[in-house]
Amino acid sequence: MELQKLLYELKKREEFDIKVNAKPAIKLPAGLNKKLVYEISKAKGEPDWMTQHRLRSFEIFEKWHDPTWGVDRSELELSKIVPYIKPDAKKTNTWDEVPEEIKQAFEKLGIPEAERKYLAGVGAQFDSEMVYKNIKEELKKLGVIFTDIETAVREYPDLLREYFMKLVPPTDNRYAALHGALWSGGTFLYVPKGVKVPLPLQSYFLFGNPGGGQFEHTVIIADEGSEVTYIEGCTAPKYDIVNLHIGTVEVYVKRGARLKYLTMQNWSKNMFNLEIKRAIAEEDAVMTWVSGSFGSYKTMVYPATILKGDNSVSENVSISFAGPGQHIDTGSKVIHIGRNTRSTVDARSISIGGGWSFYRGLLKITESAKGSKATVSCTGLMIDNKSKSDTVPIIEVHNSDSDVGHEAKIGRIKDEQIFYLMSRGLSELEAKSLIVKGFIQPVVQELPFEYAIELNRLVEMEVESSIG
Amino acid sequence: MILKVENLKAKIVGEEKLILKGVELEIAEGEAHVIMGPNGSGKSTLANVIMGNPKYEVVDGDIRFLGESILNLRTDERAQRGIMLTFQNPYEIEGVKFDQLLLTAYRKLHGEDKTFFQLHSELKSIVSEIGLPVEFLERFVNLGFSGGERKKGEIVQARFLKPKLLILDEIDSGLDVDALRLVANQINEIKRAGTSLLVITHYSRILNFLDVDRVHVYIDGRIALSGDKNLAYKVEADGYSIAR
């Protein structure tokens, strides 16, 4: 690489490499044991039911075996992860009250500016807890609740208890159990009946400590006939030891409601990112997952929708980007239960510079889901010969009255395509970058304009640093 | 002289057999030359080698563009000097809109000399002139285009990007007579605007509509005969055997 280009590259990297020197208020020691779980609960001043929930989850965790599939987790030593780091900041709804170092980091990420320009509300989590949460006054008046789980435990205990870890119970899998024991921070969003939130709400997760773990929990309830778009963004500076993120998301889309959940995951390349995302859609509801997985060392995430109600719809659009050293194991899960339910999956992955993308999907149409319609399309694009791409789509159909379409394709950028674009004056790098941008266009078009620009920039950066 | 090809010999990288076996060709600025030849004679290879397709390797001879050898230039550098090739089968670029590609390419070739708005309205008028709907600009490059749309799309690109030398590789194949006339008129328009042309074809059909300065008959890796438009009609009447 030429020196000038290298410097340019470093400069751009810097913008994303945000290190924060903020001293935490509480930092519990590494190591996993019951006492530690209890201390987290105590530090948060939780009611007994939540303390019991944590302890029970921990017991389940201890009994569960590790899944035998997915990414290689041998480098992940759970006993070395620092599970709870409380920032020295109280949760506030004005940026001025956020400690300077933390505020600056979020400013670098453009969060306060985005809030002013095109968001209906913003949450910002640093390490284990939310430091900022704000929603437009009009929406508050309409009864929209947008807060963190800790606040929901205190202020909306009945509502929260009805939904918290009901869709993803601690018994679901080993990491769900661990999450149930260690969860901290995250989002609680409730949109009342018939309320249509005109602009997206966003939560941003920033990680500031080497060796730490982030276990935020998200519960979203879109009540009957409501509409909302929620954006989840995450990033962290790179450290030379492993960090762990086990976020869990539970989404309840009630009758006739529409919910769109956007994720822009850009964790640093030392992060084990093991997420659980699940939605349940009732009659006539529409659930849309839009996911971009760019960062992390190893990722496992398979956003799932259960189409419980008749005529409910699930859309799942995703793009995974596996660069040098990364193993991005992503996918989707759709379970049709109601009649005339519809689902589409458009999963795309890019492998570059030796990266490995793995698509894993389940589409299940149960006996009761008569007249259902589903299509699954997964496409892998490999930019060079060093990279890997796999797809394992599983389709189960248990009735004879449904219509299922499936397409899987793994390809490379063709030399002829590059020659064609170069004959129009583009350099090889620009040609490849344009082809990649075209490939992820279905995801980009789902994003708000500003995020689309950001995503394109991210792709340019990734392609450049991997090929250039 | 805009293009001077001297004793050009070339082959596919990794193979032994020569495809171009000593091509000689001179095109003066503003002229339109036609190369005719039977299928499989290596006409498209000549176009690709002039554009610098890395699939081919030049083993002897030279290509001079405006007096300078371009053999060591990459394809994009040749494009930036002012050479453009329209493809016989242009490639699909999924997710990239036609106008997005063209505006990106224009900036690369001509810099910031016009505003986005000027460029876009220019594009719209070119597209309408060739009989395509304006929505054509919003479609993904060549994806789901009919044969005729692909060829017209290539012509739209050529008109918009304004190369100094335009090489048209079988732009006429697969076009019906009305489309052919339309495309030929556009090519004449491009010539009038000052672009030199190298038209590669194996039918003389398009010559009925084209303003042509010179015709070359190309057989087995060489130019075998050169003349005016009448040569093309002679080939049509008597076959390529007249040149053998």
C-alpha cells in the first residue's frame, strides 16, 4: 500500500476508533459466580422478583451445555469477562449532564446531531448502563414509553413483567440463560394503540472497557395498530483482549401494528457478538428486520419472527460483511403458525480478505399455517479467493397449501464486470466498491438517508482496507 | 492521428496461439472507420486489446493514442485519456442505477466542470432522444434489459461521456431495422460532436445509415483489405473470399 493511502486509511480508522477515558463508578471483578450475579442486582437496587430471576437464570446457565455449532468460541473465556461496569454518570435526558468524555464520544459518532435532525428519541448506553435517554415531548404525551430496562423495572413493573424474557426465556439456550443472569441496560419501548411514531427512535451502544461484557436487554411492544421504527447501533474501540456482547431483543407486534427494527452493528474486531433477537407478530401485524453486521471478531445472530396471527407478515433483510479474521455467522428464522401468513428473507453476505460469512436459516411452515407464502433468498459475494462463504438454509413445510420459494447463490465479482467499469474510467478499487455497494443496495434502501450514506462510507472503507 | 496500431500481435494470457497477428490501422481525428470480418476472426479481441483488457497480452507491436503509446496504461487510464469501448454484451451491475454509474464515470473522466443538475438534465435529454423512457436512468445497469435496451444504453453512455475515440463492438447485432437506424443516427451525432469512431461489425447493414470514412476487411487476425464504403457492399455481394 502506498504511504499516502495508508495514512488516509489510518485517519479514517481513527474516526471510528473512539477510546474513552472515563472512570467507572462500579466495576465488578471478572469471574462468574452466584455472588457476582447477586451483586449486580444489589447495585441496581432491584426488587426481589428480578433478583430471583437473575439467580434462577444463572442456575440454568450452569446446567446448559455449550451449543456444538456456530463460531469457534474456544478463545472466549467467560470467567475472564468483566460483566458489570457502571459508568460514573446518572441517567439524564439532557446531553449537557452527560460526563464530558462520554458525551464527546457520542458526539464523534454523530448521535446528538442525529437526534436533532431526524430522530424521535435517542438512548445512549456506555458500558453497562444507559447514560442518556430522551424522547420528544409530543410522543411522551401520547403515552409512548422509551426508557431503559432498569427504569421500567421501577416504574412499569407490571407491564415489564408481562413481557420480560417471555419470548426468549432463560431456558432457551446457554447464552440466553447467561444473559438472564447478567443483563444490564438496554431499551424498553412501548407504543400505545394506534400511535404512529413519525421518526425513528434510536439506541446506541458504546463500549469503553477492555475485557468487559455488555448484556443489554431490549423489550419493544408495538400495541394494536401502532407503527414505529427502532434503530440499534453499536460500536467499540479495539482492545487486544476479547470483549463479549450478548444482547437480547424481544419484540411484540400486536394486531395490525407495524414494527421495523434496524441494526447497524460495527463492533471492534475483538468482540464476540452473540445476540438473540426474536419477534412475535399477531394478526395482520408486520415485522421487519433490517440488519447490517460489519464489525466484531465473531458473530452469531439470527433474527427470528414467529408469525402467530393470521395474515401477519415478516420481512428480513440483512447484509453481513466478513473481513480479514472475521467469522460472521448470521441468518434468519421464520415460523409460520397463523393462516395466510407471509414472509420474505433476503440475506446477503460479503466475504473479503480471508473473511468467512455463514448463512444459517430456518423457515418453518406449520400445519396450521394454511395458505402461507414464503420466499428465502441468500446470496454470498466473495471478493477474492482467500475468503469463504457458506449457506445452510433449512426449510420445513408441514402443510400442502403453502407456497415456498427459495434461492441460494454464491458468487464472485467477475473480471468482466471490473473491466466494463474500468472502461468507463473507474479504478479497480472504485469498480469493486461500486459492485459491493450495488450488492447491498436492498439493505441501504431500507435505511434513513443519513444512515445509507454512513453505510456506503463504511463499505468503501472496508473494501479499501481489505483490497487496497 | 488519433489512433495508430502498428504490427499489433496479441494472445489470451496463458495461451500460445496468437489472435491478433500483426494489425495495422490508422484513424485520423474526426474520422469514422469500420472493421468488417467474419465471426471468430478476432475483431472483438482488437477492441478489447485497445481498451486494455487484462485477459489479453500484447506480444509485439504498439498502440499509439494521440501520438503516445498506451500499452503500459491500465484500462481506466486509457478511458481517462479519452478511449471508450461499447460492449457487445454489456455486463449487469445489480443494485447500481444507470445514472449513478454514469455520473460517477463522468466525474472521473471530466471532473467537476458541470453541476449535478446540468448533468442529469443532459442525461435525460439523451435518453429521450434515443427513444427510452426517463425511468431508464433509475434501472440497475443492464439488469433485465432487452437486447435492444442494452445497445441503446451503451450509446447513451457514449454520448454522455464524450470520448475522443469510441470503439463500437458489434453495436448492430440483434437490433431490428428501426432500432438500427436510431442507433446509427446517434452514432452519426457522436461523430459530428467530434469523436473519432471505430465501428466493428460483421454485417454491412449498419453502413446504410452510417457516415463512414473508411472500411477495412479483417480476416484471420489481420487487416486484409481497406477501401471506402463500396468495399463493404462488395464484401456483402461476394463474401469475404474477395479478401483472402
